[in-house]
Amino acid sequence: MSDRSARAWLHGQSCPSGRNLLVLAAHSRRVMTALLKLLGHDQLMVALDLQEIENELERMTERVRRLRSEMSP
């Protein structure tokens, strides 16, 4: 994928191939959201959001535990 291709897509002069669309969706939350909405799978974004929140909570819990252990005598 080149800058020229991306500019053509943005200007509606051409569209990405299926492979390029998947690569874009994998790297852009906005593209993934739009793609899922178009396919009628909006609820999958909620599941992805919940998984992301759960992962972040686990990271933060571990961080709190480390800080607590560092502070204890």
C-alpha cells in the first residue's frame, strides 16, 4: 500500500482491495468499527471494548499490587 493509493481511496477514486481493507481494519479502530457496522456486527465492538477494559484493569491491578509490595516494610 502506498501513499498514492491511500490518497486515491480518500478521494473516492479507487477502493482498497480486500487484503488492504483487512490490514487497515487491523490497524485502525475507526475502520474496524465502520466495517463491523456495515456488516451488521456492531455488538462485536462492544465485546472488543470489554476485553480491552478487562485487560487494562488486570494491568492496573498488577501495578497496584507491585506498588503496595514496594511500600510494605
